[in-house]
Amino acid sequence: MKKKLPKLRTVEKLKQLHTKSLLAYLKRLHQCEESFKDSDMDINLDLEDEETIYFKQTHKWKSAYRNVKAILKNRAHIE
């Protein structure tokens, strides 16, 4: 089964998501590979596809991760 890669979303779009959806997005971010160099890909699709996040060692991933964490910090805790 192919894992679903996270799409790049604006802060405004992330804020509109329910907490459960934000947590699912965060999980997809965590499932990205570390870097193109450490992957088995021949072509760096992250450079060709501006909408999808493939690797953690990119500005897109770091920005998305930081945004999600900042939004979740202000949400009610799930118990």
C-alpha cells in the first residue's frame, strides 16, 4: 500500500482543519522520508512537485511541521 504524502497547505487552511485532521496531517508529515539523499528515488520529486511534501530535510516540511505544531499548541488537548 502506498502511503499518502502530505500536501502543502497554507496556515489559513491548516487552521480550518479539525484537531483530528491536524493530527492526521502531522502523522503524514512524520512518515515522510528523511532526505532525498537517503531515499531510493532516482529523481527528486520534491523539487518538481511544489504541492506535495516528500522529505523532512526541506523547507516545505519544516515550515508545515512548525505551522501544525503552533496551531495544535493552541487547541484543546485530547484525552
